Amino acid sequence: MAGATGQAPPVPVDAAAADTPDAAASAGDGARTTAATLVLATLAVGATLWAAQEVILPVLLAAFFALIGNPLIRGLRRLYVPRFLAALLVLCAGLAGTGALAVQLVEPATAWAEQAPREARKLGRQLRELARPVHEANRIAEDMARAAAGEGSRKVEVVRTRVDDPYAALTKTPRLAASVLAVVLLTFFFMVYGENLQRNAIALLPGRQQKKFTVEILQSIEHEVSRYVLTISVINAVVGLAFAGILYLLEFPLPEALLWGTLVMLLNYAPYVGPLIGMCAMLLVGFVAFDDTWDSLLPALLYLLLHTVEGQLVTPIVLGRRMALSPLVLILALMLFGWLWGLVGLLLAVPLLVCVKLVLAQVEGMQGWARLLE
């Protein structure tokens, strides 16, 4: 026995090999290689998303609009309306509503686009008048410092001007029209053929149990994401209509009130960032519309009150904790997608993050990552 002879028990060959310095160095090199590969893959995906945004964004926008329309299509299917006809009705209703709203908004938007530079200059002069004592004090301090340093005159500043290309708008208009048409067509195809595409993709899986499990996950995700997107869109539309009604009660013209209500509705898709932009916009609107200081602050204060009620009471009650996301994760997602895709990225950041959370919550072993996003 080992205890009687005083000899140590034999060491397994694998354990001895694992404890050697060469094995430890090899494991460390493997970990570093994995981390470097992950970083490079992340950078490659980010560069691809940015470079291919003209192709990716229409697809994502179409999927977003299709998710809004899917619950309505399911309701029409229960009334025995064929899916093709139901999708066509939902799409035509959406386009008709958007067109009617756009007709109402064209005139006030054009008027504000023409008026904004003049009002901005007027507001800038008022702010300069308020800040003149500070500027005078800074100028005197600079002159004294320059005189003490022996400098006789200021440096000459070179101002560069940029001439706008008159053909830039002509070249961008066809591309914009093509993108809008692509979004409309893709939305219709997603509504009509999305289920068939999903079913054919699942048919490629090898096992029956795996197919059943995948079908359950995809159906659950699609139903929950569709319900979430439709619910949040209805909430944002109600907020926009409520704010338009508030502005109308403040004696704003109806088309102008609808313009700012639509802006508030769109900004509400981007938590934290959107309301902050809305507050700044409403401050500018108030200063332009009213002469009295307190009256000028009224649109921004009422917007803040409306957004507080919606964000702290209505949305948590309607959506519950299942769709709750961490504020830090939301800000990071908004920064990332806003940097990649601009305003469209801000619109899509939250729905994409909710999709990721729902997928992680459904996949076995990934629930911890889903809780990390809460």
C-alpha cells in the first residue's frame, strides 16, 4: 500500500501534462486568440452594418412595419379574410393614413423650414444680448493678457465657405423614392409570405423534436414582438394626439399642432434621447410662438408632464415587467444604432433590443443574458 511503503500514488499522465508550463501557456494563448477573434468579428459585423445600411435599413423597416400589421392581419384572418387580402387592406390603410397626415403636415413643415433660420437668428441675437456682459468681460481680459504678452493685434481668422451642389437634391430624390418603394413592397411581402418563409426554413431542421421546439420559439417571439411593437406604436400615437390637442388648446393652428404631435410620436420611440430632443424643440417652439417668458415655457413643461405620465405610469402598466429594459443598456443601444444608422437607428433600437431579449429568454441556458438586459 502507498501508506505502508511511504511512496506517493502514481500521477495520471493527463493531469501531469496539464500542469506543465507548456500546457498553461498554450491555454493562455488559446484564450487570447478567442478574445481577439471575438473583437475582430464584432468590428467586422459593425463595419458591415454601417457599409450595407442602404440594403439593411429597408429590410429592417419593412420587418418593423410588418410586425405592427401582423396582429391586425391575424384579427382579419379570424373573420375568414384571406391573408393576401388582409395584408393588402392593412397596408393600404396604413399608406392612406400616412398620406392624409403628410398632406396636413406639408404646409406647416414648409412654413417652419422657411421661418426657422430667421427665428434662430432672432433667438441668437436675444441670447447674445443676455450674454453680452460676459463677452465684454472676456474681451477685456483677453486684451489685457495680449497687451501683457506684447501682442499688438489679433490673429487673422480665415472663414471658409462651402457652396452647396445644386444637383445633390436631384441625385438623392430617385434613391429616396426607390428606398420608400422598397420598404412598401418588402412590408407587403413580409406580411403575406413571412409565415411560409418561416415554415420552409424550419423544414430544413433535421429532427422532429427540434422542429417543434423551434416553431414554438419563433411563434412565441413573433407574437410577443408584434404585440409589443403594436402596443408601443398605439401608445406613442396617443401621446402625439394628446400633445397636438394640448397645443391646439394653446391656440396653435391645427396643422401646426399636428406637426409637433407627429414629431413627439416619432421621438417617443427613442427613450431618454427622444424626449430630450423633444424638450429642446418645444422650448424653441414656445419662444417663437409666444412673447412672454412664462408662456414660452408652457409647451415644454406640458410636454414634460405628458411624457412623465406616459413613461412612469401608462407604459409600465400596459407592457409590464416582461418588456422592461435596463436604462443603461437602452442608452448604449441608442448610441450604437444612432451612430450606425442615424434617426432610423434610433427608431429601431428599442424593438431590436426587445427581440434580442425575447430570443435569449426562450433559448435554454441563455436566460441569464436576458436578465442582464433588464
